[in-house]
Amino acid sequence: MTRRIVRMAGDGIGPEIMTAAGRVLDAAAEKFRLDLSFQDCLFGGVAVDETGTPFPADTESACKAADAVLLGAVGGPQYDSLPPEQRPEKGLLAMRKALGVYANIRPVRNIPALAGRTAFRDGHLDGVDIVVIRELTGGIYFGAKDRGDDWATDECRYTTSEIERIVRRAGDMARQRKGRVTSVDKSNVLMTSKLWREVTTRVMAEEYPDVTLDHMLVDAMAMKLISSPADFDVIVTENMFGDILTDEASMLVGSIGVLPSASMGDDGPGVFEPIHGSAPDIAGQGKANPIGMIASIAMMLETGLGEPETAAAITAAIDAAIEAGDVTGDLGGALSTDAAADAIARRV
Ligand code: NAD
Ligand code: IPM
Ligand code: MN
């Protein structure tokens, strides 16, 4: 059976990492005899340029008909002055909503060969193995927005059912891991966070009594992620806190260029993309690290397409390339985006 993959390379370094990572997927598909078909779709700033809108209807229907969606990154300074509705980032939010991918899974695993590249002293990162479950289709990103001459407002709204379903994702994930969930909120100030904490406490007590639950305020979590990162297993949090904390957490690994993500709903295709953006500061220079994109492909194979063996081969190839120092400059190597991807492809 042919599995249909929609590729949306996007903007900035998006096309560079998508093309380079594609060669790793080709190598893996050949070795494991996977039958994959690809459709490239316009999305983000490049879609604005060609069609006037960041998430064209054709792209939306292709995504909905696909078995999985691969995304590079979107955005760039040339689009920053567009009206809000036309911004590439708005297309990203619209795509997540349209596909119902409310659970954004962002693993953060210490890679021993990179520990020396981080800002942390020897041993501090030993045992760091975290999965952040970020709520992706609610909260302040999606509330009513308005502005006048001298005021602006962004509504933050969560419903009980939105919180219940993401908490269940965290509980399920913890059961496959160390059995601990840390829920992050700002319940000392925000009404949405009070609801978040109430619902989390109830769902975990009723449905996951075997999983240990802790709560932490987001400001304290920003500190604890740095001071004691090995203490955490599964972290579950709302949309904006999860966005910020995962960029922070990338520094536990060594570069934002290596962190992947999977965005899942209850049915339909998942969306697989690195957590970084379009990196306009390095676009077009062959400097972008393709590992975040390649590791997202591994997540697609494992979580989205049910091919864990192929996913494991890609992950092992990434680790081997890192071990050998066959990496881009952000990780202290000297390879270009293409050469770093080829170093992984030939190890698959
Ligand atoms: P960014 O993640 O693009 O870049 C932050 C820093 O990390 C930059 O110094 C960049 O060079 C570096 N970096 C990022 N990815 C890298 C990689 N693969 N290899 C090596 N270095 C890498 O964040 P930003 O600069 O704040 O945002 C740039 C644009 O991207 C904005 O328009 C923003 O809205 C957009 N953005 C899009 C996504 C997405 O598509 N999912 C995510 C974040 C930001
Ligand atoms: C991400 C990005 C997006 C987000 C932006 C570009 C809307 O930062 O995917 O992490 O905040 O979700
Ligand atoms: Mn982000």
C-alpha cells in the first residue's frame, strides 16, 4: 500500500532542510522497501507570493487526504509587515487547526557526544530525557485579537475538553516512560491556568492513578529546566508556554537545529516538523542543521506511519553521524546542510 506524504518546505532554510532530509528518507525507504509517494505543496510565505494566501485551499485538501505531512519552516522578514491574515505564521496556525493536531510532541534527549557543546558542566545533562507535550490548537494563539490606536488585546481561552484530551496524551506517554507527568501553568495569576490545574488533577487522579503528577508554575519551570533537567519525564503545558520552554530546552541538547516534533490529532494525518523556524539569518548559505528535519521524519515513520524499525535505523544513523563529528557548524562541525544529511543517509 502506498503511503502518501505531503511535503511543505516553506521559507528560509525550509527548502534546504527538506531537500537534504529527503535523501535520508529515500535511503531509508529503499532499504526497508517502503512504498511512499510525495506531493509538494505551497505553504507559508512562498504560498503568499504565489497565491496571496499562506495556506491555500489546494494545500489544505492535499494535507487532509495525506497519510502524513512533513513541514520545513515558514516566515521571514519580508512577510512581517503583511496584514495578520496573510502572515505565514497565520497559515501555520490555520493548518494545525484544520488538521486538528492538538498534541505537539517534542522530545528532548541529551546526546552524550554533544554534551561538551552545551553551556553545561560535565555530568549535568546525564540522564536528561524529556518529552514535552504542548497543547497546539488552543490558548492565546487562537483567541480573539484586537487593537486600537493605543491598546491591543489577545484573548486566552481553554475549554475543559481541550485540557482533558491533552492531559490524556501526557498520561499515555508517561505510562510508556518513567511514569511521571509535570503539568506547567500560571495558576497563581491566570484563570485558564486555574482550570488547567483543576482538570489535570482530576483526569490524572481518575484515569491515571498509576502515574505521578506534579504541578509547577511556568516561571519556576523555566529555572528548573536549567538547574535540574534530569528530574523531568513528561511535561504537559499550554500552547505558548510549551513553545517557549521547548526553545529553552533545545539548549540542553546543544542546538535548536536538532529538535524534532510530531503534531497529532485523534485521527487524520500527523504533521512532522523541526521545532525551529525559517532562520533567515542563515538561509541560503548551506549552514542549516538538517537533523531536526531528519529526526522529524523518524517521528513520522514511528508515530504516523507505524514503521518503528525504519525510524530506529534513522535515529541510529543520526547518532552515529553526530558521534563521528559529521555535523554542521552549530554543532561544531564543518559540514554543509547537504553533506550533513548525506553523512546520515549513508549510515542508514
Ligand atoms: P528561528 O528558530 O528561525 O532561529 C533562531 C536561531 O536559531 C537563529 O539564530 C537561527 O539561525 C538558529 N537556527 C534555527 N534553526 C536552525 C538550524 N536548523 N540549524 C542551525 N541553526 C538554526 O527563530 P526566529 O529567528 O525567531 O524566527 C525566524 C522566522 O521563523 C520568523 O518568521 C518566525 O515566525 C518563524 N518561525 C517559524 C516556525 C515554524 O515554521 N514552525 C517556528 C519558529 C519560528
Ligand atoms: C513553532 C513556532 C510557531 C509557534 C510560530 C511560528 C507561530 O514558534 O512552531 O514553535 O509558536 O507555534
Ligand atoms: Mn516555536
